[in-house]
Amino acid sequence: MGRFRWVEDQAVEMMNILLPALVLATMGGVGLRFWYRSWRQRRIAARRRVEAPNSHYSSRGVRNQEDRERWGGIELSRLHPLNRDEVQRLLDVVDTDGINVLSGKDRLFLDNMTLPRLG
């Protein structure tokens, strides 16, 4: 019986050492995981590029909206009748089909009609 008692005592002693070590290792792993996640989020946030509020960049949708507002301010009464008809036709196309339907030439034409005239 003495021999089995010694083995049992050794097993209890091992459990008294291994169980707290296992708990500490698990807690350390969980803590390391949370630290890594927060470190990664800080790293991603630091590398993220955000445009400044007064940046020269604007999205395509914003530029389209600005163009439409500018073209809407064209004074048709001051235009030549041929240009007036063309501007009115293009503005009708923009209103019905959207601004993305216009070709580069059409956009340039409307932009030229909005530029201030000298003289």
C-alpha cells in the first residue's frame, strides 16, 4: 500500500502544479489575443488615409452633382438660338437619363456654356 500511496501523492502534487500552470497559460493566451486585436486595430487605423476636409479631391458623384447644378444656372436667354436648343436638349437628357449618359463632347459643350464670357 505504501507504494500506491506514494504514486497517489506524486499525482496530486503534479496536479497541484500543472492545473494552475494550465490556467495561467490559458489566461495568458486570451490576454495575448486581446492585445493583438487592439494592436492590429490601432495599426490599421494609423495606416488609413482619410482625405482632409478641404481636400481638392471629390468623388465622381459629387462632381456630377456640382456639374448639374452649374449647368442648371446657364442663362438660356443670353445664348444664341442654336446653342440654346442644344443646351436645352442636353439638360433634358440629363434630367431623364442621368448625367452619366453624356459624352465627353456634350459635357465640354455644357461647360463652355457656363464659362464667364469676357467682353
